[in-house]
Amino acid sequence: MENRAVIFDLDGVLTETSRAHFLAWQALAKSLGFELPDSVEDAVRGISRLASLEIVLEAGGMTDRFSQPEKVALAEKKNAMYVEQIKGYTADDLFEGADELLRMLKVKGYKVALASASKNAPFLLDAMGIADRFDAVVDPATLKNGKPDPEIFLKAAELVKSFPENCIGVEDAYAGIESIRAAGMKAIGIGKPEVLSNCETVYPDLKTALDDYFSTL
Ligand code: B16
Ligand code: MG
């Protein structure tokens, strides 16, 4: 259990799919007859598909409008629109610095794991050519609780045989930072400090995090 590990979120950390997720939610809202304001984007960041749907329906004043099977169908419709956006993804869609960072961590002896809430994560890792850089990928279907619960980060640490105190978690979502902190790990935020107000160490993008933090490890 002495392994040191870096545990990555995917959407919004290694590639800009957070935006693609939100565009699909906006398209779903439109099909239901309302505009989903940009202000909801940070609220659904990192949140599981069905939990995100509840937030979207609430924004449209439709909280009690649909049965559970109808909600599942709506979530599938959103996913189909999301998958349409990511189906052509390649290594070119990785954020600047992602490839270099994953290589550098291996050289420095870190285990590398993925803690993404997305069921599309394995597809994206393959499409972007980085699947083999990960020592472990948590399957979100095996989890009881989504972010901000620590379960996904604790599971990742367990898979790479690391104690939480030897792990660094990297996230773009407020809920994800909560998850990392509750797991007892060092949190690195990627994004805006005002959005990630629960994180002490925030970088505007992955490349800056690589240059200013990870290269000094
Ligand atoms: P899916 P992450 C999260 O991925 C996304 O941030 C969030 O917007 C999405 O709803 C969730 O995955 C579930 O994704 O619908 O593809 O299963 O940020 O944890 O990598
Ligand atoms: Mg994310």
C-alpha cells in the first residue's frame, strides 16, 4: 500500500467533454420546451447521468412531470446526443499536456487511475489512445454513491493498492473536489477558482498544472 498514485477525473480534466455533456443537456431541455441557462453547467459538472437529469428538470420546472421509466428514456436520449458529439474523438481531443503528464507520472513511478462518473469513459480512453496508460479504471456501474461521495476515489486507490494519503486526485467539478477531500486525498482543481471554491490548489488548465505542480513532484 505504499504506491503513490494520481487519480484523474476524465470529463473536463483530460479532455473538454464537460462542454459536450452540457450541450446535450441543453438540446434535451430544448426538446422538452425550455432553455437551459448556462449557469446550470457547473451544477451538473461531474454529476451522474440520472442525478444530472433531476437538476435539468428542476431548472425547467418539470421536477414531478415524468415517471421513472420516462426519466430513464430521457437520460438515454441525452446520452445519444452526447455520444454523437464524441464519436469522432481522437488523440487530438486530449487537452494540451495530458499525454506528457501521463507519461511523466509513469516515469516518476506513480500509479495512474481513472475516477470518472461517465459510462462513456472507456470508449473515450480508447478513442484518444490513452487506455493503456491507466493502471486502473473504476467502473461507475459498481458504485453505490456518486460524487460528492468519496466512494469512487477510494475505489480507485484500492484498485492501485494505495493509501488515500498517498493519492492526488485531479478534478474540474466542485462535487469531484468534495469527493477527493472526503476520501482524504490531496486535491488538484482544474478550472476557475470561483467555481472550485472548495479547493486550495487550482490551475486554469491541465498544462499549467503540469508545468507548475506535477513536474515538481
Ligand atoms: P455519462 P467525469 C461525468 O464525468 C461528467 O462530468 C458528467 O457531466 C456526466 O453526467 C457524468 O460523467 C456521467 O456521464 O452520462 O457519460 O455516463 O467528470 O466524472 O469524468
Ligand atoms: Mg469532470
